[in-house]
Amino acid sequence: MQESTTSPGPAAAGVVAAIAALATAEVVARLLATGASPVLAVGQEVIDRVPPAVEDAAITVFGTADKLVLLVGILLVSLGIGAALGLAAARRFGVAVGGFVAFAVVGTAAVAARPGGAPFVAAVAVAVGAAVGLGLLRRLVVPPPEPARPVGPSPGAGAGPGPRPASPTDAAQTDRRGFLRLAVTVAGVAGAAGLAGRGAARWLGRGTDPADVVLSPVASPLPAPASATSLEVDGLSPLFTPNHEFYRIDTALAVPRIELETWRLGVTGMVDRPFELSFDDLLALPQVESDITLACVSNGVGGDLVGNARWQGVRLSDLLERAGVQAGADQIVGRSVDGWTGGFPTEVALDGREPLVAVAMNGEPLPRDHGFPARLVVPGLFGYVSATKWLSEIELTTMDDFDGYWVPRGWSKLGPVNTQSRIDVPRFGARTPAGRQPIAGVAWAPTRGISAVEVSIDDGPWGEARLSQPLDEDTWRQWVFDWDAQPGRHEIRARATDGTGATQVADEVAPRPDGATGYHTIAVTVTS
Ligand SMILES: Nc1nc2c(c(=O)[nH]1)N[C@H]1C(S)=C(S)[C@@H](COP(=O)(O)O)O[C@H]1N2
Ligand SMILES: [Mo]
């Protein structure tokens, strides 16, 4: 058998060096500052730049796992480039130096491009990472210099004491074993450092813990949620969606961890008296409660990107009054600490619905996932134009002058929530025994309210469902329909009518750009 005398592939060496460089840069970045992670910043840039068609495809294929897939993708691409640089380094080490420096520049540039990014820390982190990676690569692919030959007459080979000269085969084996040991060590150290980095960041207390926030009392609280008459059907969505079950949609690869001491909310732009509030200032303003159903424009018919919560916070109209909105300022833009923006017409804030700068959700401080410490919630508008989480600024501008994050990405500038109904019970594809049983679900048309829900079996006549008491016009209502199920396969359809008397649109239309329409339809099998 022919033993190769080259040490472990230079490609593998490049991969190991790339892992070491990435891990080192990440750990240094996370230890030193928030918003300095080069990998997260690159991922965020990818998210912000992908063409809408690619993004649609990614969401279709990967669903909410798309962020994880993206991170794994970035890692694999980096390791691939590492392999290429390893191969190049075996011939000309300078190429690898150039490659690692390019990596460092890209990582730093991505961090610099992020609002709230810490590019100087990132630069230090990637420099250390690149140095570690290159040092390792050099050891792995560049053979150590030959020991200097003694000058002058030498004793014949093997004559004197001393180690037997190593055969090429031995050398290769030692190299390979050494390489394996090194690879395992690098992987182990990278893993341990990563965990330590996360732990340390937590221990350093990055970001206020929402659990430490003490909310201010509400002047006129709503009746306790428990007293709301809700329908009790197994499998039916509760009237209030618990926080931990509430859908989460945002572009944030890492959820912002905000320190309350330094957080400020600015009201700026076309206003007479711009001002800034600390979190305590916000809590000192009159607190109101409001039940509002929040829906995502990406929700397909029958989908679960919708939830209902009791929000507590400050009326947006109070803040606008204090700032003095100038004539012509017809758009309100919410800006997030992470740079995300959503904008909606100013008239929406003043037409009687009551948008909130919310600080609490279902009686608890906003969870980090849902915008801690403050977010906008606007009844009747899809989240993408209105519900800015991790809110840092409310800016008055014009509709012409500014487009929120999703508008140039192919979604409508205005995002009123479509009237929708969803069947929760029975589940799609269920097998149920024949006999009387409930068909139940929820229906929503925020700001218009729901006046009726009807159910049709196998394209038969529409029959009226029974509705839960409305909390208000801005929330969904539960509905239940008594069904005498006959054996066989059946199609069940539901449709809602809003408070203005308009029945929901039957045409089946995909979410982009205005939100999905169509009647939720499920098929079930009834056994005899
Ligand atoms: N900062 C920020 N706020 C955001 C988003 C985002 O990506 N970033 N997504 C919006 C969208 S598209 C929706 S549907 C709602 C979802 O709010 P939730 O995650 O609390 O359910 O938040 C909105 N607010
Ligand atoms: Mo959304």
C-alpha cells in the first residue's frame, strides 16, 4: 500500500483554521460588546438583501427554521472557503493571508452596516480571529524548516548515538495523528469557548431582564380576562393567546437585549416639540389597557401567525399631542433599535382606534421576543407596517418620503388586516366518529369587528355559528357550529362577516402583497 507523505490535506487544514478563526472572532466579539458578532451581522445583511422571490422560497421550504438554516449555510460557506484557502496556502501562503484578511473586512463591514453595531469591537475580534486562524494554518500546511546540516566531516549514518532517522511513512503517520489531535482540540476549544462566551455575556448582564420590571397601575383596568365569556371547546384557540404561544415574526437573527438605563424613546421628525422618554418616563405617563388581535401579513388562510393579547401602555395619540404633529406629516414611522422600520398613515393614529406604545402583554412586561421594553401595537394594521418591536423612535414624516422595511421588498405600503376566519376544530385531516360534534374556530376583522361566522359542509348551505361575546372591535371572536357528522369524507368551510356587513373575500390569493384571502377549508373523515 502506498503511503502518502503529504500531511493531512491542506483543505482539511484550511477548514480547521476557518473554524478556529470564526470561533475566536465570535467569542471575542460577544465578550466585549453586544452587536459586534460578525456572523450574526453577515446573516442579517443576507436577510436584508435577499430578493423577495428567494425569501418566499426559503420561508416556504424552511418555515420559521429559515434563520437556523441561514446560519448553518453561512458556516458551511465559510468552511468551504477555508478549505480553498488551505489548498492555496500549501502553494503560496500569501493567498491565505489575503483570504483571511478579506474575511475580517467583510465581517467588520457587516457589523458597521448594522444600526447599533459595534464595528470597532468587531474589528478587534476578527483581527484576533484571523491571526489565530492563520497561525494554525501556517503550522498545518507549511513544513517546519529543515534542521541545519552540520558542517564538516560527519560520522557515517547510523554510527553514532541518537534517534534513528524517521522514515517518510513514520513522518506521515505522526503528522496525521498530530493533525487529528489538533483538529479535535480546536473543535473542543471552539465549542467550550462558545459556551463560555454565551454564559459570560449572560453573567455580565447584557440587557435588563424583563422580569425585573415593575409596571405602573392602569387607571381604568379592563374586566379580568377570566370574566370574558369564552367558548370552551377542546382544541379551540383561547380568547387570549398566552405569551409563550404567541407567534413571533421578525428579521432579528439575535433578539435585541436592551439595557433600560440607556434605552430612550424619541418622538422626532415633523413635530413642533421633539422629545425623548426614558422607560421610567414612559411608565409615569397615563397607562391604558387594550385588547388587540395582531396578525401577520404572511399568514396564509387558516395559518397561525395571528394572536390576541391584552396590551398595556401609553396611547400613541398622547405622545403625538405632546410633540405637536406638523401639517403635512402624514406618515408615522416606528424605528427599532435594530434598524427595522414600519410606517403607517398618521390619520390611523387619530381616527378613533387607539394605537399603543405597549410595555406589557397579558399582564407581564413585554417578553424580549415580543419587543421589550416597548413596541407599537396598532389595531387593524398588519404587523409589518405598524407593530415595531424594540421601539427606539417614533418619527413623523410623509408617505412620499419614506418606505418601511417591507415596502421595497414587494409588500403593500398600506396593510389593513383582511377579515379572516380559521377552523381550529376538527383538525385538518382528522378522523372523527359520526354524531353530533362541534366545529369551532376564531374570526377577526380588527377595527371592524366580527358580526357573523358561517359554516358550510360539502358546499351545502351556509349555517350560522354561535359567537363568543366580543371583547371589542379590535379582537377576534371564537365561534362554534354544531355539526351532526355523517360517515364519509367531508369538506368544511368557514367564512366571516365583519361589523360593516362585508363578508370576507372568497378569492384565494397568496399573502404577497396585501395579505391572503379565501375561505379556510378543511377535509375530515367521519367513521361509522
Ligand atoms: N423590530 C422589529 N419589529 C417588528 C418586526 C421586525 O422584524 N422587527 N416584524 C413585524 C411583523 S412582520 C410582525 S407580524 C409583528 C409580529 O409581532 P410578534 O412577533 O410579537 O408576534 O412584529 C412586527 N414588528
Ligand atoms: Mo408580519
